[in-house]
Amino acid sequence: MSIGTIAEIWRYPVKSMAGERIESAELGALGVPGDRGWAVRDEVRGGIRGAKKIAPLMLCKARYLDAQLSAPEITLPDGTTIRADAAGAAAAVSAAVGTSVTLWPRRPIEDLEHYRRGAPDHEDMEVELRSVFGREAGEPLPDLSVFPPELFEYESPPGTYFDAFPLLLLTDASLRRLQELAPSSSVDVRRFRPNLLIHTNGSDGEFPEMAWQGRRIAIGSAVLEVTVACPRCVMITHPVDELPRDSGLLRTVVQKAAQNVGVYARVETPGTVSRGDEARLV
């Protein structure tokens, strides 16, 4: 059954920095090649950190300059550019985000210490989780039991810099519905950071991807297994490019969208996916 076509393909060379749109990708076990190939490590609290903790990371941008996916070029908020592997890169990014960080390419899965969680900001775990997810008193926290258990010990599945799974899928129908629900917000794909934005005809409900959980999707020569819904956190409230800070958008997502926007997926059958390809439930 057709569910739409691929409108946009995104990859994010550095975790939590703004990414780049590409025309096609050879999807494999690690999703889009080069996606979250680099990340920053918090040298104050330890551990790989993203914009859940270091919001100004989203004001930086990253892109690859060659087909070999060498160290990406980072554009800082003031327009300065520097390669991620340059001698002064860590100092430049640290100054831009206001936190002492170092830049790291993805490390082998065996390097468990590299992926181990850093110190929390709050001793009380519920307070910590409410801070990360941006939940106010009385709002539900996500059900974390549906995610890989190693995430309680490591910042990401070891060997990756993904939050949980290699791919995030989102429909334009969900973006349109959120804009209707939050008319004063600027609902923009850049806030939600999908890998694949799927254009639908708008007739499959207001958040159609929620019905795909546990299903398989064929796109191009690849087959994806949709895993779980993506619970949204403070990252969608942060400024990115010209988009301002918007805490109200998260309130809408929590209260009107059951706190989820988009779905995670893994690659079951590697293959090529291109913009314009049909996506089909199989």
C-alpha cells in the first residue's frame, strides 16, 4: 500500500547541529551514510552531549565537503567555518556554545567508556528527565521501556551517535496538523530533524506515521522496519537558523499529539533511497 513519496532526505554530520539535504542515500545498518558521524563530548560533566543539554549546538551547521565523507565542515553562528578535525575546532565550537567540548568521530562499539553517560545535572532522576524532555508538572514522561535498554547506561547505542535507532521518519501531514494546532508557532521540518520526510496526500489521519509502528516500509530498493514513536523533548523548542525559541510548540506536542511526532526505524534490507521514491507498506 502506498503511503506517499520521499519529499526530503536529511543527514546530520554532527549530532545536534543543523544538517544538510541530499538527493539520495545508500541506506545501511547505520542508516544514512555519514549521519551523526561526529558528536561533541562535554568536557565538564563527561559523556557525549547533544542539544538536549547544550542548546546552542543547534545554531551550528555541519556538512560534508566530499563523497568520502571526510571530517565535516562546521559553520558557527557567526558564519565562521572550520573542519571538525582542525586543530582549533574544539576551541571554536566551545566558545560558540558556551561549554567546554571536544569533537569526536564515531568510535568503535568496543569503546564503551566513550559512550558511557556523563554526570546528570540533577540527582533526582525524575527532575533530570523532566528537564531533558521539557515536561511540566502534571505532564507525562515518555515510556522509556520501549527503547534499547543500553540507553540507561550509554548516551547512545554503542558504536553510534543516534538517540535510539538509525532512522527517523516524519510526514508532511504531521507538520501541517501541528501548524493547525499551534498557529502561533513556526512548525518547520528543521525543528524535528527527520532523515526522511514523506509527502502524503493528507487523507490518512492527522499523524499517519503513528500507524506504521511494527510495520515494514519499502522505499527504492531498501526495506525499513518501523520501531517506535519518537517522544519529543526540549530540542524542538530551541532556536535553529532564523526560527526563534518556542516552548509553546512542545506544550502542543505533549497535549495534542500524545507527546510523539515521527517514528524511528531500522534498515532491514539495505538499498538506495532517492527523493521522489514511492514509500509502500509491505
